[in-house]
Amino acid sequence: MSVEKIYVFKLFERFWHWSQASLIIFMLVTGFEVHGSYHLFGFAKAVGYHTIAAWTLIGLWIFAIFWHFTTGEWKQYIPTLEKVEAMIKYYALGMFTHAPHPFRATQLKKHNPLQRLAYLGVMLFIGPLLWFSGWFYLFYSEWNAWGVDKYVSLEWVALFHTAGAFFMLIFLIAHLYLTTAGHTPTSHIKAMITGWEEVE
Amino acid sequence: MLSKIKIALSTLVAGATVAALTAFATPAPAPAPAQMPANAAAPAQAAMPAATPVPAIKASNSTADHSKFKELQKTFKSAPEVTKACLTCHTEAAKQIQKTKHWTFEFINPETKQKLGKKHVINNFCTAVESNQKFCNACHIGYGWENDKFDFTAEQNVDCVVCHESTGTYRKVPGLSGHPTYKDMEFPPHSGKIVKAPDLSKVAQSVGKTSRANCGSCHFYGGGGDAVKHGDIDSSLTNPPRYLDVHMEKKGLNFSCGTCHMTSAHQVPGSRYAPTAADTKDAAPHMRGKADNSNPSTCQSCHGTKPHPAKMAKLNEHTDKIACQTCHIPEYARGQATKMTWDWSTAGKLTPEGKPITKKDSAGRNAYDSKKGDFTWEDHVIPEYVWFNGKVNYTLRETKLDPSKVVKINSFEGSASDGKSLIWPIKVFRGQQPYDSVSNTLLVPHTFGDDDTSFWSNFNWDKSLEAGMKAANAPYSGKYGFVKTEMSWPITHMVAPKADALTCAQCHSHNGRLKNVTGIYMPGRGDNNKWLDMGGWTIALLTLIGVLLHGAGRIYANRKG
């Protein structure tokens, strides 16, 4: 079993990942404080920080979307059911019996099928849920001018936004753990820092 | 700590100054303005008969010096004579006054058509004016209104000087039907305190623009004493420190009442019967000089609807839901304590010798008076908060009430969804007062008078209520009880400096200021969907447990090889 290294994550991608990760964690922390779950920064500061982080993340996403389409990297997220079953079997059993990883990352396919599905879910479901509810939240006082105040209530906007936050939190927990599920426990993490992934 | 000492000191100084300045002008017996326990010295000073001369009149920029007017350089035997002198030049003044509710004590609410005004309303303080005019009408801007025979068209009956004099020596004593005393008299009776007869010539020559003390000579003492009624209007506003009133501070903006209640032709804008609750979406803020019907005394008329700077833009997004006063008057009665409850049902207790009793509370405030019943007082009071759209409904004398419930003397209409309401701070005054237990209506007691039927002379409710209702020309079954009542007062004066305004978390928190305000979702208040919260945290926790178990399994499998 030989170990080789392939370059999977380009500089921008790594920058995107880590800044997005910090922003999301920070927004979870401040967001649940605004929600009233605990006291940390104080309500006023939590709202201020959350709003700044939101606009920063929006800026980051504009760059990221542009990057994905100009580089064609968006194709990395096209979902496939191929090997999904094998992946599930590997996580459920194979990992405990030293079975080989059913997926081998390449530059063209850097995500395993479960990752593809999970990340696509984050980008097409959790993301938009948070974005849209967040925007409505942010522009609460404009509803009247937009003429939507009859159809939207802050209670529901907050409900969707909070639901999105819970999805994101659950994704984060699973994601953090699965970073240790590479060729070695640290190979995924190293790859996201250096760009080079160790593969079998 | 330091700032607390500062506040205490400034209150002390202000309390003493105010007491000295207003001692002459008080129309009603002022309870010692007991404030914080630390201010033990202030009430002592306030209680002393103010013998200090009134401060010299500040140089005014008026083009007329009334002390040089021949018409006023004479001896006046009575106050109406002064009015006649005023009217020789100010020919239209009395006619203007006689159109105002300051004169008629009557106000027809244009929306509800209810007939209001002091002449008609029964409140839960002194209750009703009818049959007690001699006493109550010390605060009428006229002379001689002691019964229904009063001539509302006689121009010399208008009291010009109570609103315009500046000596501070002119005082309308309760019991004299709106007249000042013309010879030195003891007031309150048997108190040993002497009210001096004012020098009407000096009073007449001192006239000028209406000052805070002029308005205050009645409005500070509403409800029968200093600070009793409003909570946001009392004698501490005569010369308030900055922390008490950011607009009226003498060294600062030094507003008079009229700066906001910008009066034209003696019509004073602003009303508690038909207030402007939301000066926001529908009308542009009032502009000074613009000819329209808008109210110039709202905050918005000067500050607009987006008063906060750009870096506080989020606050501007609150102005369509929250009255400015909610954040900017964080507490009322910051100058001195205001009366919070008044229980008439306990009035009339006498000593075994048949003498009336008075009791003080631990802060030296009136806690019981045989004439009036039990009281409680509070200072630095956190208001209650309600949706309010400006429409007020009164329980009038003829309104049927349900004695099993707390009767709302006035109820503020409003809701989160009517598009016209803002969240307002209010003082709720609670008490018990007599009602007709057969017809279930409020009663008019005859409280003041030398006759045998007045409550204050013989402490007999049967006689008092019969006489009161007879004077009001209203039916009375002869059976009475006491019903619990509530009266609401919007808090709108004593605007604090911005540093003292509420901070976000005072409302956006569990058990915050707005915990009882319904109909809106407020982040941080705990309005969250409980099922979502429970489900979300449970799944997150299960995920965490799942990955930890998975990880532990991997480590175990690795060790085993």
C-alpha cells in the first residue's frame, strides 16, 4: 500500500473554507445568543457581530461563486449515487475492520460521494434557508415598503432561520468528526491546510 | 458608585432649590418631597416655610416691561380687577381663553364622542370635581367657580396671572373657588402654616411668558399634592437637573413647557384625552410654522422618525413599533416619589375621641389620612408597557361597570396589528373607590365643604355620596360599595439624557421590560418555538454522541489491531 500525495485544494479554496468556517462558527455562537439561548457578548453586541459576520460571509460567497464557475470547480458538487452504499458500509463497518477506503480522491473528484451530497445539501438547502430568512430578518423594517408585511411574520422568519442554524450546527458536528475519517485521522485536515491530500 | 453619589447630590440640591422656589406657588398642601433615604436633609428644608425672597426676575428680551405700565401701577383689591387691567390692552385674551379646555374643563373626544374634561370625568384620585368646586377649582384658570351658577362668559373671571406672573408669590388656595387669598390665612387649616396674601400690584407688573413654574402651579400638584398624579410631572421640573429632564435643564436647553406645547391663541396643544400616540407613518412630523393640524408636542415633531445617527441605524428601525418615551424615559418619578395607589375604602377611621388620623410611611410620605384613605408611593418607577394607538375609552359616571373585575377608569386602545399603535410606557394608578352597588356605576362623593354632608367634615359616606350625586344631578340608589379601579397615564415627560436610555437587552431578554407585551416576536425574549428548540438541541446532541461513539469504536478497533 503506497502513499502518494495529490494537490486537491487550491489556495483560494482553502482561504474560502477556513474563513467561511470561522464565520459560520462565530455566527452560530452569536446567533444562538440573539436567540436567547445564553449570555456571552450581550444582546446588543451579539446582534452587531452577527450582522457584520453576515455581510462578510455574503462578500465571501460572491467571490466563491465567481471562483467556482470560472474554474469549473462547481462540477465537484454534482451529486452521484455511485458508491454511496459502499461509503455508508465503510463508515458503518469497514473503518473498524481496516477495510480499504472505497473512494480515492483525484483532482477531478476530490470529494467522496457522501461529501458531494452533504456539501451540496449545505449549499442548496441549509445555505439558502439561512440566507433568505436572514435577509428578511435583517430588513425587517423594510417589509412595509416592500409590501410583504402582510405575508411574512417575524415569528416564522425567526423559526426558519433558527431551523437553518440547527441544521448547520448538526452538519458542523458531523463534519468536524468526519475530517478524521481520511487515509489517516489527520490527512483530510492537513489537506485543507496545505492543499495536499495523502491518498492510498 | 460615584455616579450614584452624584445623582443623589444633584437630587438633593435640586430638591432644596425646587422646594424654595415653589413653596409660594403650591396650590395644594405639598407632602414633603421625600426622595431617596439619603436625602433626609431635603424634606426637612422643604417643609420649612419658605421665607426666602424670590430670585430677581431675569432680564427678559421682551419689548414690554409691565412694571412701567400705568394701568398696573395701582392697588388691586381683588384678582378680577387685575384681569380687567390686563384686558384693557390684551383685548382678545379672555375670549381666547374661554374657548380652551383650561377654561371649560370640558372636552368632547372627537373619536369616541365621550364627554370628558375635569367637569365630567371621575378619576381614582380625588374622584370628582362636582360638589367640590370650591376646593378643586383652585386649579381652574378662573375666579369664582363654586357651583353650577358660574358665569363662563364673564371676562374678568379669567385668571391671567396664574399663568403669566413671575413673582412666585401668587397662590390659589383650595377652598377659595380659584381666588388667591386676599388676607394672610392659615392653610391647610390647623397646620400652623400661613399663606400670605400676594401683592397683586407686584404680581400684575411681573407678568411675562409662561414659565415651568406657572404651568407647574397646577400641573405639578394634580391629584391633590406634589407629584401625586402623573409620575412624570412634579415640582422637581421647576428647575430640573440634566439627568431628570434633558430638555428642561436650566443650564442646558432650558425648555419651558411651551417649547413643546407650542401654544397659539392660548390653545395649548397636547392632550391625554386624545393623545398623538404614533407620529410616524401616516403624517410627516410637525414643522414649526407649518399650517396644519398636527401636534407640535410630540418627540417626532422636532426629532423626526429617524433620530438616531447612522451607526445606530438599527434603533431607527424600532421607531415604527416603539414610542420614543419607552427607551428614553427609563423610569418615572426620578425627582421625587409619586403616588401609586389610593384606597378610599379605608377612609374615615377616627380616634376614640373622634379625631381624624394621619400616618406616614417609613420615608415620611403620607400613608394614611382619614379624609382620603390609604396611599402608597414609589420613586424611580419602572413603567408598565402597552400597545397604544391614541384612543382612550373612559368609564364615565353613567357607564355600567362590573364590580367583580378591576374597573378601568380609562383604557388605552391598541394592538400590535392595527398599524397605528406604538409600545408606550404608562403609569398605572390603582385604587378602590365608591360605586353604586345597585346601579353599578361610579359615584361622586362630596368631599370638601363646611356643610354637614361633606366627607371631610363628618366622615360619613352615606351623606357624602348622597350630596355628591345630588349636586351631579344623578340618581343614587343609596347603597354603595368600593370597587377596584385602574387608571393609565402615558409617561412622556422627564426625558433622560441619552446615556440613560434603555439598552437593547433590557427588552431583548427573558423577563425583560416588554415581557408582557403581546403580538410581536422579539429576539432574545424567549418567544422561540419550544418544539424547534427542543428538537434542534436534541438532534445536535445525538449527533455529537453518535460521532463520539463512532470515534471510540475506531480507537478500540485500532488498539485491537
